[in-house]
Amino acid sequence: MGQFYQLKDPIARKEIAEQFGITLANLSQILNFKRNGSNAEKIREMAKRKGAVLMSPDLEQKAETIKILDSKGKTERIVNLKK
């Protein structure tokens, strides 16, 4: 999975879509870098100004421990992934 902009505010998403005359689905594709039309960079810049955060696999935190659960949801053991 590559980088993408995360914009959770539904009001901001709607404002951007209306201002550029695009659908919310198209906005999502632009923020996920699946569409790169003529206005895509302008739309991403506006999303950043309205609070969007660039997410990248390099920036995501990885779990250091994992809990192994039984069928009832109780912890059976804990596995440490830290090297």
C-alpha cells in the first residue's frame, strides 16, 4: 500500500468536492493517489489545509507485541516481535 492523504472531517470533504465539482468517490481516489488529473495536486493541497494527514507505510507504526487469543477472547500468550 502506498501513501495517501487521510481526511476524516466529512464537512471538509464535502466542501472540497463541491468547490472542485467532483464526487466524494472521486475525491477519495485523488486522496489515495489513484487519480492524478489536472486538479489533483490542487485538491490535495486544499485537503492538507483542511487537516488531511499524509500517511505512508514508512510512517506507520508497527506492532512490537502480538496477543494470541483463544476462542473466548482470552489471552493465551504474548509474542514479542522486537529483534
